[in-house]
Amino acid sequence: MSLNEFLTTIYFENSVKAYLFFGVILLLGVLFKRLISKYLGGILFRLLGKSANEIGRPVFDERLKKPLNSLILLGALYLAAQQLQFPASWELAAVEDFGLRMFLAKAFALCYAYLIFWLLLRFVDFVGELMVLRAAKTDNKMDDQIVPFAVEIAKVLVVILGGLTILSSVFDVNVAALATGLGIGGIAIAMASKESLENLLGSFTIFLDKPFTYGDIVTVNGYTGVVEKVGFRSTRIRTFDKSIVTVPNKNMVNAELDNLGMRPIRRVKFNIGLVYGTKVAQIKKIVEELEAMINAHPDTTEDGARVRFEAFGNSSLDLLVLYYVNSPDWELLINTRQDINYRIIEIVQQHGSDFAFPTTSVHIEK
């Protein structure tokens, strides 16, 4: 049998030549998908301009590698499938009618649409990372808060557009009629999603009213921490225990919120108890030196410290200590408190007194 005769041999109403074309195209797609993906990725990377170099091409390729590879492989499979035809003896229905041909055509279209919009989502993620990096370089905290929110909006729009495209192109749904139907049932949907709508409106209120911004230290509903993200539904707060507290946006708007980050200074107030054996002269000296020491500290404000003999406690002579640290920074606050506390111990002990603790004296009469 000659080569030409072999190539024209028919199996299931397709020639050997058609089967070979099918295999070659599919094999080329598998072998060269990474190369083609890298080339197409380079085109998309250049569209972002020089600013994309701040993150780098390897990161970009890693984000888009899977959807691009899958898209190229699916394209190769589609081109390969065009080389073959279904046997007429199977009497399959036309692609316009319900049957195997329609099922395969719809499946290919659905996979194409899914991969394209998956690619768009990954592209939006990369652009979002680039915008976050730029926002971090500015002194304005508002852009740090807006960028993640804008990226979420863009991703939601891509998902909605993808869903409408699939409904219209793959399933032949009349999108205009569907939108009309949703308009009629809009009240019912709004009632069913009342909580979600309240949280969404809460997020817009946060951006417009600006009760806090990204990076602020806030106290809300008994939780204190740093604002890490404001999303559609909720705000994420990183507590000082390093846990994440997710608070619905409507609660962030309606609840009493203390923005510690808006304070220009931080107040420190506490009591120390001296033993009852401390003399009046010793107390006066301790009060004077403590106040002078705190006022001379480089990290306290010029408002002046207040150290006063406040009360006769059950087991101690109580002194009130009140001063202000001239920065809202948490690290500076705790470091300043520590330094001042060390000096308080030194001053009290230098004047022959000590710190009291709960005691009970029992007098026994004969």
C-alpha cells in the first residue's frame, strides 16, 4: 500500500490524513503553549507601560500563566477538532438543534468565555497590586483605602459582564428581557438582600464621610486594632493580638467608633501606691521629682504632667500620675510608658519608700 493510499484510507468516515492533522495540531498546542503564552503575556505586559516593572515580569507571568495556557490548549483542541467530522451514519442533529453537536459547541463556547474572563480577573489582580504599590509610596492614606475597594468593584464588574456574556452568547438568553424581569422583581431582591445593601451603603458612607482611613487605629464594638481593608460588605481590623476582626460596614457606621489614629497625643493615667510607713516629706519629694522627671522626658507633651497625692487607700498611700505622650504611635506610647515606669521605681526607692501591696494587720488584745 502506497503512502497516498494509506493517507486516504477512511475510518469512521474520516481519512487517516485528517486523524494525523488532528494529532499534529493537538501535539503542537501542547508543546508550544508555554512559548505562545509567554509571547502573549509579553504583549499584555507592555500595555501596562514601564510602571509594571515595579512588580516585575516574572510575577505577571505567574499570575496569567494558568489561564493563558488553558486558553491556548483549548484553541489547539478546537482547531484540531475542525479536521474531523461526525459520521453521517450517526444521523446527528444539526448544531442549531438539540443534540450532541449543539452540546459540544456550547461546551466549547462556555469554556472559551470562562477562560477569557478568568484571564481578565488575573489581569485586574495584577493591576490592583501595582496600584497598591504606588499608593504605599504616597503620604495620603486615603488612596491606600480606595485602591482595594476599586479593585473589588472592577472584579465584580468583570464577573457580571462575564455572566451576561455567557447567558447571551452561549445560552441565547435575551439579556434585555432578563434585565426587565429583574427590574420587576427588584423590590423582592432588595428586601431579601437588605443586610448586603446596608453594608454596601455603609462602605460608601465610610469613603465619603471618612471617619477613618487605612492604617488608623480604631476602637469599635469593644475591639481595638489597625484598619487593614474596607470592602463591599465589611471592614477588617487587625487587633494587637494579631487576629483579624471582620466588622460589617453598617456597624462601622452606626456604632460609636473611637479613631485613636486621629489623636495628636496619647494620654497615660494610672495610680501608684506607696507603703503607709512613708513620711509626708518623702511623699512631697517623690511627687515633685516624678512630675519634674515626666515633664523633662523628650516624648511627653508641653501640657505638663500631673502627679498628686490623691487618696488614702486600704493598703497604700495612692498617688495619681497623669501625662501625655506627644504622638499617637502605639510603639512610641508603650516605649515611653516603660521608660517612665523604670524611672518611677528608681525615684521611689531613692527616697526610702516602696510600693504597697494588699495587706491586713491583725492586732491581738490581751
